[in-house]
Amino acid sequence: MIGSGTFRLEPPRLRTTEDRGSERHATWYELFFDLVFAAAVVELATSLTDDPTSAVFARFAGLFLAITWAWTGFAVYANRFDTDDLIYRLIKAGAAFATAAIAIEIPRLMAGEGGSMVFAIGYGVVRLLLVALYIRARPHVHEQARRLVDTYIVTITFTAGLWLLSTAFPEPYRFIIWGLALVLDLCVPPYTWRLLGASTIVVTHITERFGQFFIVVLGQSVASVVAAVAGFQFSFQAWVLAGACFVTALCLWWIYFDLADTSVVGRGALGLVFVYGHFPLYPGIAAFAAGTTLAITHADDAGLEAGARWALAGGLGAFVVALALLHLGAEWTSTKDRTFLSRLALVGLLVLLGAFGGALSPVFFSLLLTAGLLGQLLLEAFTFPTGAASVLEAQQPALESGGG
């Protein structure tokens, strides 16, 4: 370590071996970093509210995946190598600034009115700054950790180059190159997570980081709804609908933090189920917020347009599917678990409402969504403590013989 205090220089080290099994928490700087990415999330949700067409939904999903993947790269690096020193902070500050530049271009990009040039350059810069962190870590790690670092340096440099190279091509070929870069990036972790064996991740830190970003996305979603309807003349129906959607948001928080099983994180490479499972979860929350705004402003209409219905029901469906994946990835679960099956049933209901709920009034539609999420919360809360019928059945012989 060189120096002390806030401007110290401390070489990166493999923290998954030093901190494994210990309680490790996020730093204040990581939280600041999250809020910069939240600006991009707000712009995505706002753009979806402005024009909830199928084309905008597609752009919303693709750009949200790119933004979440960029955030995930820094979260995983910090989990393994972060020393929170001066160089680390300065490099992440550059990434935060580039992300803010990306967020500024999102409205134009979502509307199909340009912005892709700046987005591609900004995103390429964000990814290359992550490479800079790995290059800095390389001299300080050995063996499997060195192989992991080398893999990320090569692959991220290549895919970041694709983002920058895409600026030489017109749309839609530019977007095809973006998709190729994302697919290549997503294929790398299943290999790298195996390199460190049982020390691939610090479980307490990574679950806290994803949980914190969840609460940031949820909180910003609520704030975006409030900002969008500020000054709107609320009718009785609008107040009822707003209250129902708020209860639904509360259920999302409650289920995620109290009832979602995250034990899959500690199962080696299967921990990627936890990481990848959040890719539909985060945009689902933001889409639900966009749908809430649309529903409130059309609360007195005879029914909701397809875009608003799919933002509401489809957003919740993406959230529930993600939780089902996390649950199924846990070591003790099976496809017979009540929690898992009820989540699938809820997804089916949400799809039906999104597809055929046009004849329902906005208030009744929203109340049905709230009833579904509230029912799921209660079912999971009052399920056998392990949360699975199969586990209860497996333990029954031991219980009957006086064991446990």
C-alpha cells in the first residue's frame, strides 16, 4: 500500500479467497456508481412510457440488457478485486461519466431519431475502462486468477472494439454488431466462473450488490411515476389505480428481499443463474413503472391499450420468471415446489391479462395484478419454512421417526 487515507494506492488482490465465507458489504462509491446507471434506467422507462409500441419495447429490452451488462461487469470485478483506492475510483469515475453520456442519448435512440453513434462510443469506452481495471489487476494475481483476468482482457477488448467498429456502419447493421458483441460477452462467464473453483465469488457481497441495484431501480421507477403524473388531475379511479400499483410495488420488494432464494449464488458456475436471472428482472420493474404511468393517466378510459397492458402485466411477468429461475437454481428445490409452480401459474395469468385484458377497465385490470402479486406473497410467506413441498415430503419420514 502506498500512502494512506482517501488518496491511498493499494494493489488489487483476489478477494474471493481472502473474504470467502466472511461478511463483506458494498462501499459508498459503489452506491454512487449505481445511481449513475439509474439515470439510464429512468430514461429507458420514460421513453417506453412515451411510445409503448412493439418496436420501442424491442429497443427497451436490448438497451436495458446492454446497460445491465455494463453494470454487472463492474459489480463482478469489484467482488473479486476491488481495493477501493484512488486509481480504482478514478477509472470508475470515467465509466460513470461515459454512462451519463449514454443516458443522454437514450431518448433519441429509443425514438429511432439517432443517438446510436454516441451510444456506441460511450459504451465502448465503458467496457474499455473495465479492461483497464483488469490490466491493473493482472500483475497481482496468479494461476487460475491470471487465466480469468487474461480471458476478460482479451474478450472484453474484442467486444468493446466491436461497439466502436459499429460506428463505421449504418443502421440497422450497427445494431446487429451490438447484438453480436453482447452475445459474445454473455458466453464468456460460463467458462471464467469455473476457473476459480469454489472461490469464484464472495456471496454476501454479490447478493448485496444486485439487491442494492434492485432497490435503486425500484425506487427510481416509483420516482419516475410520481414525476410523470405530478400536476395530473386525479379522479377517484386514478387514485384507486395508483394505490393498487403502489401495493404491487411493495409486493415486489417484499418477495425479492424476504422470499426469493439466492442460495444458487454459492453453487459455483450455477451462480450465473443468479446473475443472468436479473436481466429480465430489472427491466420488468422499469416496464411496470412505465405501465403504471400510462394506466394512471388513462384511468377513466374504458380499457387500456396493448402497450400499457404489456408494460404492466409483461413487466411483472418478467420479474416473476426471474424469481422462478432463482428458485429452481437453489440446491434444495425441484419442479414440484409450491413456490415455483405458483410463480409459473402467476406468469400464465399475467400473459393472459396482457393479451386479452383490453376489455377490462384500467382500475379492474390493475386490481387483478395487485391481487395476483399479493396472493403470491401470502402463499410464499405461509408455505412450509423451506418453501418447497418436495422438501417437506422428503423430511416427513424423519419427522415421523422423531428426527429433526
